[in-house]
Amino acid sequence: MPDWESLYQAQDTGWDRGETSPALLTFIEKGALDDAKTVLIPGCGRGYEVVELAKRGFAVTALDLAPSAVTHLKQILEAEGLKAEVICTDIFEFKVPQAFDVVYEQTCLCAIEPSERERYAAKIYEWLKPKGKLLLNMMQTGDVGGPPFHCDFMDMKKLFADNQWDWQQEPPFMTGRGKERISPRFELGYILEKKT
């Protein structure tokens, strides 16, 4: 697994868009956050989505392992007069004080080792209220290895199983990856609802 802090220090951050992901804006347009007040963003990085949601009045909690990313995000929030809870922690160590309405998953699933996915899915389930929503971005690389690791649809259906999750019925939307917007990688966006 990469040393994420070292990558930030070296400015080797090819995953960083430098702006809010279009995926979040699409989820908002689709009404996925209409009834939500609290949002958790694990693996928030520099937190462009945190800033966007804070501007829109959501109570956002953001987690990241890299101190540089967390410090950067806190400085941006302060400069813009915005509030969000930003915590430097390992996602597997985070104990939810109160369940959230929404978990926005954009970067962790493709960044962690595939052997850790079941553990991560269990954490997401724990973090959400009953009927809470998981806004899931599934990285499509077509490659073996990573990060980013490919998120095969059938693997994701098994990971977020029907006995715990309701998957949206409509087709997913697609978001391109890469700073230059020219990349074979893309994400598939799905809305899942926790059953109980």
C-alpha cells in the first residue's frame, strides 16, 4: 500500500482533480442528498467535496490518513469561513459517534487492498442510519493491480449484497478520471440505500 503522506509531500497526486468531482454534483442533481443533513466522506484527500457540501449547508465529517491533506482542507475551510469536522485517522479506526444520513464513497474503495474491501463495506454499513444512502463511485480501470484497483460490478454487487442494500434501478452514470480528462479510467456512480 502506498505511503499516502509521502505522495502528498512529493506532490505526486495524480488522483487529485483540483476541484469538486462532477460525480458529487451529479448525485446532488439526482436528488440523492435531498433529505440528508449529515454526510461522511472517508478518504477525503484535499476535500473539494467537503468544501462543496459545507457551502450547501450539510454537516460534513471528513476522514483522511494523510496529515498534509487534512491540514490543507482545514486551511481552506477556515479561509472560506466554512465548518466541517476533519479528522486525520485510519478509516478502520474511526468510531462513528452518530450514524450518518449519507456516506460519499469516491476514493477509498479503489485505494485500499481488495482484501480489505469486506471490512470496509462493513464499516460503511455501520456508519449509516437505516435507510441511509451510500453514494458509490466504482473505479473502472480494466487493469490488474493498483491502486487504483478496479471495482468490478459483480464484485461490488456481492460486496454490497441485496440482503443489506437496495441498489438503484436506473443505469449508473459515468465520470471521467484524470487531471487532463483524457484517461481510460472512469467511475460508475450508483445510489445504494441501507435496508435496516
